[in-house]
Amino acid sequence: MYFYITLARKQVKKMVYYEIKKVFSKTSNKIAVLILIFLLGLLSSSAVHVEYTNEEGNHESGISAIHKLKEMKKEWEGELTEEKLMQVIEENARIQATPEAQSKDIQQQNIAYNWMQGFEDIRTMFANSYGGFREHDYFVIDYLKPEDAAKFYSNRVESLKEYLNSPEADIVSHFLSEKEKAFLIKQYEEMETPLKYEDFMGWDESEYYAPMLIMFMCLILGFLVAGIFSNETKLKADSIFFSAYHGRKQAVLAKLVAGLVIVTGLYWLVMLLFSAIVLGILGTSGADCMIQTSLGGWKSFYNITFLQRHLLILFGGYIGTLFVMLVTMFVSAKTKSAVVSVMVPFILLFVPAFLSGSDSHTLNQILGVLPDQLMQLDKPLKTFTLAEIGGTVTGILNVLFPVYATLSVILCPIVYQVYRRAEVK
């Protein structure tokens, strides 16, 4: 018995290898992989492109510029206590009073900006804290006094309460229940203060470009796997395929496994390379800082660190991509058409993007639970998309991850059975 099981496993491995080889032997698929490599290089280079304004007011870029900027930010690292925030206000006021900052000459203004680069991230936090919930006033720090630093953290909670209870509330807050509003306020209040600040350049740039790469990769992977279950029909060889001894069992299993291997292998290879390039060049400092220290993370109710956010983006992207690819393979197995199945990723990714921003609350709720949200995790992390399960309110990410992971597992045997029982016409 053991001999036959071992033999069967070897046969499946050979079949899987053969199916993968068939996919990458096509010229069109080779071009698709080259496009993916190009996109990896393009987005990685965009992510690590950082500009630094030097002492003469000129712009620099490259590795040296990154190091210079990081060195300037080190002076302001540590806990953002009231005393540290007062220092930022005082230093900003000192710089704004200089002839360079008061000058109308752009070059002179750039020289003044050079002195502020070290606390630029903290300046942005001031704009978030004192500019109001729905506004962002970059220059608000210019009008603050050192004693105003005492309200830095309380402003975040108070502005949320004002936003949720405003009679002019937008469509988001209008449809939130009292329980959901209480949940958001509780999440805001539970954020531990004072926040720790450290340069988070690598994590922030990665968070901005990673979702783009995942979306593009999903489309390319869909192109690669769309033909796995339709090749034999296209070549008029399906009758031979299904009449073979292992045609409706091991051969079908091999196709499914090949698709999973291609999706999993390429996804993690590309995303780990992207992470290694961006974090390797921009650095991993700030990994244990809260995402609320960044421009896009200040309003988030998820109290997580930059490292935790990065892992959520990677695993969320994988689960979302895997689900879409399994749906693509299901359509391919059902229709035996690569043309029809390759449209699945486009529909699941671009239709929600086209419909987003609608004034319909119901439509926005539906869009908020689609798989593309896992591949664009930066969006649900910044929005108030909630779910209520058994009377308990939680963030939508706590629903999306287990739901789509479970659906992906369920889809595997369904795809297998659909193609195994396919009829030859």
C-alpha cells in the first residue's frame, strides 16, 4: 500500500511540474512575467526615490540623500511627550522667524525648509491634530504656542466625537449606529500615549506602493492561470485527457495544485523581493511605532504598529489574490474558456473601484466586503468600515481575513470536482 501511495505522489508531482511547464512555455505568459518583473522594478524604484533639501536649498536624491534625511530625523526620535511637542513648536517658530523663511525667494525658503526636515513628520501630526477631523492644515503649527501642546492627543479624540455627533455629518458617520460610534471612540481612547516617534520612511513608502503592486500582480496571475483548465479544450485534446487512466483524478488534481503553486510562488517571491528592496534601502526603523504617527494612519482606529500593518498588507494581499485566482480557475474549469476566465480579475478589481465613492450607503457596505479590500488594505485601515457580529462591533478586517481564507479553502475541492466531472463534447 505504501508503495502505491508513494508512486501516486511521484506521478502527481511530475504532472504538476508538467502543468507548470506548460504555463511558462507560452510566449504570451513569458511576456506577462516580464511585465511583472518590470512593474516590480518600477514600483520599487519609485518607493525608494526620496528627495532631500540640502543646506543650499537644492534638492538631492539617491542613497546619500536618504542617509542625510534619516540623520536629521534622529534628533527628534523618542516619545512624543508634551515637552518634546513644545520643543517642536518652539523650533518651528524660531525657523519661521528667520530671514530665509520670511523671504519670497524660493531658494531661501528651501534653505529654511532644510532646517525643518528633521521634524517634518511631527509637523504633519500637528496638522492632523489641530486642523480638525475633516481638514488638514499643514501650516497650523505656525500659529500654535508651546502651551498648546497639552491638547495634542486629546484633540484626536475630541475631533472624532465632534465629527460623529455633528448635525452636518457626512454619509459615513450618518449611518453609524450608537454602538459603532462608541466602539470608534473607545478604540481612539485606547491608543497608548505618548506615541513613540522614529523614522518610518521604509514602512510608509512600502504601504503606499505595495497595494499597487498586488493589484497589478493579481491581473497578471489571472492571465497565467486562466488557461490551465482550458488548454485541452482549446487544443481539442480534452477527450484524450479525460479518457486517460489518471485523467479524471490525478491529472485534474495536478492542474489545481499547479495553479496554487504558481500563484503562491510568484506572489511571495515578488512581494518579499519588493519588501527587501524598499526596507533594505530606506531602513526598518520605526517598526514598533504606531501607524498613527503617519499622515494616513492618524485617523485609523486600528491600534497597530508599522510592522503589523506591513504583515497585514502582505497576508491580506495573498488571501485576496488567492481567492480571486481560485474563482478564475473555477470559471476556467466551468466554461473551458481562457478568454472568459481571464476577465474575472478585471471584474473583481475594477468594477468595485469604478463604483467606489457612491452616495449609496448600501452599495458602499457591499463594496467594503469584496476581496479587493484585502489587496488594497491601506483603504480599510483608514476608513470606518465596521461589522457587527453577535452584538459585538469590530473592524471589517477581522471579518475579511477569516471569511476569504475559508472561502479559498472551500473553493479548492469545488474547482477539482467541477473539472473532474466536465463533459467532453
